[in-house]
Amino acid sequence: MKRSFDIKLLKFYVWVALAYATLYLLSNQHSFPGTFLQAVVNNLWRVPYLIVVNFIFLEYTVPFVLRKRRYIIYNILLTIPALWV
């Protein structure tokens, strides 16, 4: 039976989420002391959102844009809206 997702890939994104949350909380605590609980609550929605956006961008959008095409201009024209979104 084939898995629909890779466990190693899932572990990678969990580690990225943990690293991002830690760095953001440390940065926020340094900039705004005394608002640790507010930073944690703010991270509850921010970290999952960024992980989902990064997953979609890195796993689907980048390979789609970098596919071999007949003309390089097609790749360039596909990259502009992909980066904007």
C-alpha cells in the first residue's frame, strides 16, 4: 500500500515549524518584554498558516514552475504570479 505522504517530509515541516515558532517567540520576547502569552497565542495561528503556505509553495508550485518547457520565457512568466501569490 502506497502512502499518500512521506513521513520524512512531515518530520521536516514539523521541525521547521518548531524552529520558526522558537525564533519568533524569542524575537518577540526581546522586542516586547512582558507579552509572552500574547506572542504564544499569536503564534497558534501564524505557524500552521506559514507551514501550509510553505508546503504548497515548495512541494507543488516550485516543481510546476521549474518543469522543462520548450521556451524559458514560459518559466519566467509562471514564476512572477507564483511569487506574488
